[in-house]
Amino acid sequence: MSSFHGTAIHTPRRTPLKLDSNATLIPSAAFQPPESDPYRAPDSADTFATYKYRQLCNISSLDLHSGFSPLCTERTSMLAAMSSGGRIGHDAPYMPRGCDMRWFTTKEVCEILGRFEKVVFAGDSMMRHVIGSLNVLLRKDLGFGAVTDWNFSDEERRECFCNFQFNVKACSVQGIFRTADVIKNDPDSLACPAGTMDVLIEQMVGFPIPPEEIERFKQTIGTAKPKRPYAFVFGHGLWNDLDLQATVNWLDQILDATSDQLPYLGQKGAFWPRLFMTPNAAGKRKPDE
């Protein structure tokens, strides 16, 4: 998992690395290995080694993220590096630009999410895939971690295994949209202590957002100030055809609904962690429309 906690709570470990978004960083040697520091050990190991179906799915965490130094040391540089990063070729691991994010273990992911009363994802199918990936980490299950496998038939277990749980439409619609559903139906599969965190998604695709979707979102966040803060992750994939103004309007409508529902967020000093995820790149087989 990438350094989501940098959007809310982050303790600098070294001298901050300043990034100029228009500058090209030319290191003395490309992609130095991660620092020899116990804190960075997960960046050099396959943290999926103990996950269910690791061998059958044949996915290593090192296939997804190739660690290097230096490590980003504060929120601004980390978000800039992640936003500017990419993959060097198809099926290559993702690499931030200029400085590296850290790959968190499942135990650390649980601790980070446990800082919040709720972590609310809002968006389209891109965000559905994000929360599905997060559920894979929370359940330590590469085979069925993103889907409601507790009610699957034998046929569904064959057709929705490993990557198919994401890229087969009939499988993705059976995704896990709330950790509360895991706690209710398959609590033993959750690696985090029960009751320590609540992660969910409200699917809101286009603008204007239908009233019933806004109302459902308001019911999710309630009206009372929680003991721990809420964290929000907003994201739009390709549903708005990369129309910037449509996405801005969509985001404004959600933020206005949140402020109306939780007026304490408008008070000076209110802690309101929010992260906006930019659209994903279209795959090479994605239709032009």
C-alpha cells in the first residue's frame, strides 16, 4: 500500500526533499537501492509471501512496487512524486518520480486506517478497484480478497479468482464495499482487529450527482462529530471523459454536501483529511470513447 497516511499524519524522518514540478531530477546513479534501514525492509521483500493463494496467483508485491532511495520525507514531496510517477513499460512496477513511497505491511495498514472513525471512498469504478485492492491487503488474500467470496458458488470461485475478481465485470460487482460486511460475514478473514477501522465506498459516477446518491452519502457520514476524524478519498476515472470542469463540479457537489452535513468541519482548525486521486491512464485496449 502506498503512503496514504501522508495525507493526514506524517512524521518527517530526514531532511525534506524539495521538488520542483517543472524540473527533471537527474540522480548520480539511476534508482539506488532502498536505504539499509529496518523501516524500509518491506520495500525489498515480497510482503505477499504469507498471503492466501500467493503461489497460485503468482503475484509479488515487488511486481507492483520497486523500491529505491531516497525515500520521500514529507507529504508535499511524496504526493508530487506519486502524481508524477509511472511505469517504465507495460507490466512494469510503478515507481514514483524523484523520491520513493514506502510499501506498508498489512499490520501497518491496519494501524493507519485505525486512526480514523471512517475512511470514505467516493467515486467511480476506479475507486471501486482501489478499495478492492485495499481489501486484498486487509484480508491478506490474493485470490478472493476483493470480493464477497463467502457467498460464492463453485462456478463463481472459478471465474472470480486472482486478477479476475477485478477485470471480470460479473465479479467486480460483487466487490466488498464495506469492511462492516466482512466483519458480519467472514470476520476471521480480516487481518485487522475487529472494530478498529471502518472502510467503505459510496459510488458516485457522473455530474450532476443524482439526489439519491447524495442522500446515501449523507446518511453514511451522519451528522454527529465522531470521536476520531473521518478521512475522505475522492477519485474520478474516465467516466467524465477527462472533462476537468465536470470533475471540479462533481467534487464541489460532494464537498458541499459534506460541509452541510457536518458543519463542524467549517470551524477553524477542524481536521478534515482529504485526498483526490487523479484519473487513471486508459489501457491500451480501451475504446477511444
